[in-house]
Amino acid sequence: MVEREAETVTKEYARAARIPGFRPGRAPQSLVRRRFRDQIKGEVVQSLVPKFFRDRIEEQKWSVVGQPNFEELKFEEAQPLTVKATFEVYPEFEMGSYQGLEVEQEAPTVTEEAIDTALEAVRERLATFEVVSDRPAADGDDVIVSYQGRDLGDPDKAPVEVREGMVHLGAKGTLESFSRNLAGVVPGDVREFDVAYLEDYPRASLKGRTLHYRVQVESIKHKTLPPLDDDLAKSATELGTLSTLAELRDKMRADLAQHRQAQVEAAARRKLLEKLVEAHPFPVPAKLVEAQLEHKLERALGQLFAQGIDPRQAELDWRKIRDDMLPDAEKDVRGSLILEKIAEAEKIEVTEEEIDETIRQMAGEAHEPAAALKTRLTRDEGLAKIRFTRRTQKALDFVYRNAMINSPGGDSAGRPATESS
């Protein structure tokens, strides 16, 4: 078989080969084979090895994870071609019980304090900022400043500079030295002071440093919150057409209850998945764990950037972070494999409409057309990942709907989750 494939490849080379002394396509195949020996052997390997690998794994009914690693290739004239393939397979495991599992779920209570907090968030969003010109700055004011901070321990280090930044005097997140030194300023004032940052300061680039700041006051603004009255309800148009503060509180109570219900159900689903993972301690493929670990690290990097922290400058022990994330990555993979097996057993599938719905949600979050996102996902083979994720979510929903839900302090018999949950 190897010889037949080599002859086929040699003929293809002979048709196109340009060898001195012979017209194109007229050189003897023996000469072509000697001249292009390595290239011909390479094409024979690329043609036969994948085919025979597929045949062997189909014989064994293996489901391979990722791509195999081929090594110890032996390919000599008039000899069989041999190669060693190293690869991982999806684990075979016996699926235990996944219906009627008991799980505790909190009651989705909404307190008056939660409603008050939500109302304050609406007031903050509808707040107005007025320029202060008739008095000095005081606690509660927003002072617009431009400043430069020079490192007293390393004068050659690049200064920290900000143009028209905002300092909220007296706020919890404002350094006390800024609030103290900027109290009583008026536009045009210049203040100079030192700030010594502690070793546990959250911003890594400033830990343990002492900076001398020169601060130019640009303007002063004061935030005014709208009063808690019926006009506030009328202004909160994104919550619907409301006329009174009582209607606004009722609307918020209903919205918070719905949100809280989703939270407690999600927590119950996580507990159910943890039970399934603990009950099925089979080994998981390292490639899948590594891929999940990379995904978790990418998400952690994104969170750092979102917080304004440059991971390249932050003093982080990434090896330790990886080690700490590894157990959770293994559990994630095991949970996905369990849910996939449940989906197969229950014949759970994902429709094209459900995939399109997910793409529309993703497009809305990314502020891009859904059609453009779907085209990119199709090109990058991202649709399969969406289908897999939706299918495992539906499998977990099935487990939740068929679970026995217990309330804290309630009876142990529990109750089944409703279909609408």
C-alpha cells in the first residue's frame, strides 16, 4: 500500500517536474523519485498516516480529544511505514442517578433595604452636576484637577500624570491625603503635597512608593440628587411609564424579586452540578483541562484590564494563579462531560433558533450586528462551542427541573422544581 501511494505521488511529480536533459513530464520515474525523495516521502506520510489513524480509532470506537502527536516515524524503501501516535480519548464512565437529587434553595426574599438601595442607584443615575463658583471646595464636592506626581525615591522615574481627573472629596475611595490637601481650594489654586503609598496598596505600580504631587485645580462641581418623590418615578423612564413613588417601589420590588429568583435558582444549579461532579470521579483529559485553564486565565486578564490594571506591570505570581485555578478547571471539564452525557441520554438538542438567540445576545453586548458576529463565528468554528454550551445548559436545566428542592429549615422531602423555573 505504501508503494502504491508512493507511485501515485511520483507520477504527479513526474508530470510537473523540470529536470535538466528531459522535457517536462518525460523524465524517468526512478530519477524523479530519487531527485524528490524527501518531498515524495513527506506527501506519502501526510496521505496515509491520518487515514490509517482514523481507521484504527474507528475500529476501537475511541473518541479522540484534539489532535494526536505522531512520533517514531519509520519509513524505509520496501518496508512498511510505522509511526507511534500519542493522544487522549474522552473517558468512558457509568452515569449515575441524576434525577430526584435533593438540593437546598433559598427563598427569593426582597427586603425594603434592597429597594432603598435600588432607589438610591436611580437617584445617582439621574443626578445633576452644578459648577461651584461661590465657595471653596468641601466634602462631597467633585474637584476637577490636573496633576503630576514624581517619585521621591527615584527622581529619574517617569512621573504619574493626569489631565482633568476627578477627585471626590471625602469619599470612601478617595485617598485621605487628597481630600485633606484639596479641602478649601478654589479654581486656579495649586497645591503640592507628598503621598506615601503602603505596601498593600491595591494598585501594584504605586505600592511602597512616595510621590510628590503638584495639583492644579481646574474646577469644582457639586452633585445634586433628585428628591424621593413622584417626579423621580416619572424621570425613570427606562423602568416604564410610572406616575408615583409608590409605583416605582412596586416596580423595583417586582424586578428585584425576579432577579433574586434567578440568583437562587442559579445557585441551586451550581450545587446540583457539584453533586454530580463529586459522584463521578473519573479522570479527565489533560488537553481539555488545559484549554479550560487558559479560558479562565484569559477571563482573569480581562477583569484586570477592566479594573484599569495592566497585568504586565502588576507583580503577579502567574504560576501560583494557574496552580490555584487548576482544581476548578478540572471540575469544570468533568461537569461538562457529565452534562453532555445527560444530554445524550435525554436526547436534548439545540435548535438553530436557540443558537441565533445566543448570537443576538452576544452581539448586543458587543455592540455589533448579529449577522456580522454570526459570520465571524462560522468562519472561526465558534458555532460549535455555542451549541455545546447551550446543550450542557439545557442538560443542567433538566437536572434542576427534576430535582427535589428543599428550603432552608424546611422539610427534607423537598418539592420538584417547576417547569417554569
